[in-house]
Amino acid sequence: FSWNLTSLLLVFALTAPSAWADFHKWEIAEVFTNADGSVQFIEFFTPDPDQEFLASFETVSISTNGNSWVFPTDLASSLPANRRMLIATPAFAALPGAPTPDYTFPAANFFSTASGVLIEYLDEGGVIDEVTPGTMPTDGILSWNRNALVLNSPTNSAQGTGSVDASGGGGAVCGNSVVEAGEGCDDGNTDAGDCCSATCSFETVGSSCDDGNACTVVDTCDGAGACQAGSPLACDDANLCTSDSCDTVSGCMFVNNTDPCSDGDACSDGDTCSGGSCAGGTPLVCEDDGNPCTAELCDAVEGCTTSAVFCGEPVPAASGGVRILLGLFVLLIGSAALVARSRKVL
């Protein structure tokens, strides 16, 4: 019989996974082993949904140091986003606190306990994801993830989670706030950079740390588990209209003030800070010097200044000849007045 396009599309729709269903979005998230390799697990994480098709369409496997393991079945259908997947050795499931693995390796020592081991997640086309843990903890308590050494926290695809102790019993547990045999310190976590390392040993003198005070910088470890305060944080915004200080939690604080200031204009008086900047005050009044031939002005740079002004037409000085004529005129006037008086008397 013949196939038409509609029939082919119908068959594809019935047999193929949804357009986003896949297995390529898994990433290796956590790797754990104890000292002899009898208890091991590898945890994967995917941010995408429907990543359960690990056996239906291609050969999907994990490979490391000469060992290879193929996923035998798919995970449960319709797997939501942000899920994890757990594969572990047989001895893992027997430990208290262990969640049920999604898959089980056939035997112990699936991967090497040495640091730097290569672990690959593959399909038929090649490597999908791979990791090479630089430091592989083997104390049976800590595990490796992509960011740090942490307390192991295996989680399966059904979101069952827990933590196991594969140290063999009686061993020190780093991160439990108790300094036990073999530990130099235990500050209740497995974080580096706080002067007690991820393996509970003192970090070296001069190692960077944070003393918890936002008003210090370049804090360093003292080599005995304590973080020493560094230099004071300089809080200066070069603005006279803010009061600068430091808060131990928030760091530098710049609060607007109302202090006296100068707005740069010599013709304003009583300038004060407002809203973080200098506001001009009242106009400067230049005092009158009482001289009608001067004017008092204000210059924005120099302040009050005095300038000469025109104050009337000057009288020109008389010449020598004019002065003689004026003298004779006055003399004649005087003589005439004397004659007039003499006649009046006679």
C-alpha cells in the first residue's frame, strides 16, 4: 500500500517523543566516592523538562577510566524541569540516609578514586558532558560538585534526597562544627575562604578572607583559623555637602548636610549646603564709601570693588592775561564805588 504525507505525519506524532523530549540536557552535577571506591555515586541535573529518554532512541552511556555503563531504560515519563538523576554502586543503597538510586552500577569502583579522573556522559554522536574533578575527596563525607567540595547530598529523579556517611565509622566529619581527630578546625561548613578550608584545615597566613566588617578591606587569615581585619575603608566622595561615614554592615554612607559652603560666586553671602550641593545665599551688599565720584560694584570673582565715575564739568584755569584784566576790572569797580560814596558825603 502507499503512504501519503498525512499518514507519515500521523505515525511520527504517535511514535516520536514531544519536540522537546530528549536526553541531551543532563549535566554531571555531583561525584562521590569513599576511600576504597565501594560506595560511589554520580548525580546529574537538568534545567529542562522531558529529559527521560535515555534508552529509547540512542545508546546513552557513562564512561570513565576504562569502564563504560549504558543506560538500560528510560526514566519515568513526563519528567519536570529542574530534576536530578542518581546512579550509584550497589553498596550505596544499603547506607542509612541514602535515597533510592535511579540506576545502579554493576559493581564497586566504577570510577577511579584519584583526583583528575575523567568522567564522560555520551551518546552515539560523542560527548554530551564531561568533568575532571581536580580534587576528589575520599573521606566518605564530602563530594565534588562543579563549584566546591560539599557535604554529599545525593538526589534522585523523584526528588528523594539524603546524605550518607561512608567514612567507615568513627571518622572525622568535616562541617559538623566539632573539631575531631585529623581536623585542624571545623567551622560548621565546607566553604573555602573563611580561614578554615573545605577539608577542615587552617588556611595559610595571608589568605584572603572576610572579617564580616564592611568597613575594612584586604582582610587576611592569621593561619590559626581567624580572619584579621585589613585596612580601614576610605569613605570620601570629595563633596563638602555630604557627611561621610562607614557602617559595618552597609559600608560607606554619604548623608547630605546643611554645612556652610561657597558656591563660587563672591557676590552671594551666607551660602549653605542643600540636597548634597552648595546653594547660593543672599546677594552681597557693597557699602557706599561716601564719595560721589566713585561707584561700589560687586564682581563675581573679586567681590566688592570701587570704580571712578563722572561727577560734573570742571572749571578751566584762567590764563595770565585774563587774570590781569580781571584784576583791573575789580580795581575799577572798587574805585567807582569810592567816588560814589565821596559825592554822597559832599
